[in-house]
Amino acid sequence: MKEGRYFLFDCPGQTELFTSSPSLRRVVSALSKTCGLQLACVHLVDSHLCTDPSKYISAVLVSLSAMLHLEMPHVNVLSKVDMLEQYGGLGEHSLDFFTEAQDLRYLVDNGDQGAFDRRFQKLTLGLCDVVEDFGLVNFTPLAVENKDSMLNVLSSIDKAAGYQDSTGGPERRSS
């Protein structure tokens, strides 16, 4: 493969491939070992999930599950942030609240009680604690029409995959 290129696997909606089945992990391992590729997982999460606390917490849990299951450098991307207003906005929270994926208990304690059925509230709070205890999940925001946003995501992926130029910074490509 030519240097400076990306090789993508797209698994839209197929969460079982990267959260519970060993298949994708085996493919990744084989590519890494036999082809010597530097690999990183990029997990895209639609930003509209931030407008519903229960869906957002579910997305954070899927991201954490993928990170732990695939056992490789990982970049979580909060996509379509430029469209958040069309989904009703983020309410009282800033985008940073959602990109940092911390203080999830606040969403449960102060959210719509219908979204967090009282029967499952203790379980949900426990899952929030697991996410916060690991402290691994965060998101890089992406707005495809914003060049700086795209470059930031690309830089995060380069860093995760170990690509750097001679100055120690992420290698930049002109294409």
C-alpha cells in the first residue's frame, strides 16, 4: 500500500462486529501483523444523539465497548455537529460537555424521568460510573464543511495511528 493513504472498513449499523464478535478483531490483528499496517479505529457517532440523554449514554457505552473489544488505538468522532440546531440544539449544555463524556450522572439525575425509567435508574447510574471510572471515552467534533474540524479529526487519527512527521507533530497531507 502506498505511504500516506488510509484504508477504511465501514461497518454502518453493525455494532456487533466491533462490540461482541471476534471477527473484526481477528481481521485487524492479521492486517497489523502480516502487512505491518499502523491501524486506528475511528468510531463515528451522530451528534443528534446528544439531544436525548438516554441515546447519548447508549452511544458512549457502545464507544467504550468497541474500544475495549478491539484493543487498538481509537478515535471517537461526534459527527454532524454543524447540524445540531436542526435537531433542537444541546439545551443547557455546551458541546464540550458531550465531547468530554464525563458527568453522565448529571444527565440521568436532571433528565426527563421518562427517558430513565425509575426501574432502571440505578443500573443506568452504575453504567455511567463505569464510563467515568475508565475515563477513556471522549469525542472529537466533526463538521464536514469546516476545514479546521476536518483537519483536527485527521490529526487525531494520525496521532492515534502513530503517524508523525520529523518535527514530532502529526504528518500533514496536501490531498
